[in-house]
Amino acid sequence: MNDFKDIGVIVVGGTRNIGLAIAETYINFGAKVFIVGGYSEDNLNRALSHLKALSNKIEGCIADMSDDKNVQMVFKSFEQKYNCNPQILINGQGYRPHKKFLEINSEEFNEVMKRNVLGMFLASQEFFRRCDTTGSIVNLGGLSAHKPAKDRAHVISSKAAIIGLTKALAEEGRNKIKVNCIVPGVIETERSIDQPQASFKDEHNFIKGDTSAISQAVISISDLSNIYLTGQTLHVNGGRWMP
């Protein structure tokens, strides 16, 4: 169980916060890791510097994963680095702007869906094409899709879509590629000014989690020895939401 030595892993959104913690945990288990950042070369370089101090089995790049050609480039770069295809894909990209419902226009809505859902769809599609053995995909969802917050209608729509996508992919990959979703609670992370943490009415009743809580859950649910665990959504939230 949890034997990831020399297993290939792509972590989309792996340059900071939860994604970086996930990448580091796989490295500590001996995996071959490739991280993908969305836009910041500085974040990528800092992440690679940190991870290369732990292992030489790490590489990464910046790519817009909502573009087919960029997705193919990422997988080809992985193959060139490690001479194999990945067996695990972590779809951890996230774009969470806040805006009042009546002020969100169609362009803003589509941008959130493109970055949060289309990128996962295309990355998963390429993973399915290349996976020549058992594989595992873990999608990172959002608590507000289950416990809604104001001023996030476009984000909540995208996070709810991730749950449906997870189930659809689990059906497509049955008996070969397992697909699950991890939904983090309120986690201590660095946030962009335009993407603050969601505000929940009863937040004072709960502690915040740290990134290791999520990375440990991802490691467990992505275990390739248990292909039977698929199509599920696991909430890691300190009891904020118990379906």
C-alpha cells in the first residue's frame, strides 16, 4: 500500500499551497513528479528549487491546461524527462474570484469554467489516451459546491461540475483507471488578493486545516493497489460538512 517508488505523477497546480504539498509528499514516497503552474514563473522556480533539494526526480513547466496543445506538451515533456507515461494525475488547478452574482458577466463565468473544469477535462483525456496500465486521477473540488457561500456563483458552478466529471471519468475508466475527488475544507494557504477564502456563517466553530491534511488524503486515495476505490468524493474539512 502507498508504494509510489518510481511511479510517474503529474500535479497540475503543483507550484504552491496544496498542490506543492502534494508534489512534495509524492517525492517523499519516491515518485517521479512533474508539476504544472498556471502563470507564474517565479512560483514555478521557487517550487522546483524547493523540491530539487529533496530529489532529482522532479521537473515542471508553466502551461494553460485549457488548451489542447499545451496539455499535449505537458505530457510529452513528462515522457521526455522520465521515458514513461504517468500513472497518476492530480488535477489541482483552481481559480476562485469573488464577485456579486448580478455583476458576473458571461465572459467571467466562461473563464472560471475554462480554468477550473475544461483544464481538468483535457488533462484527464490525455491521461486516458496515454495510460497503458492501471492509473489514478484525483480531482480537487471545493467546499462551497456543497456548502454554498455568497459572491461565488460562477466558482460554485465549476466546483459542482468537477463532481459530475469525476463520476463520468470513473465510469469511463472502470477496472483500469480510478478517478476520485478530494474536497478540501478551509486550509491555511497563501491567497491572491482577488481570490480570498470563502466566508461561511459558522466558521468560528471550526479550526483551519493545513496542506498536509490534503496531501495525505490524496496519497491514500490515489493508491494504485486499490483500483476498486473509484468514483468517490472525499471531504477533508474538519467536520464543516458531513454528507
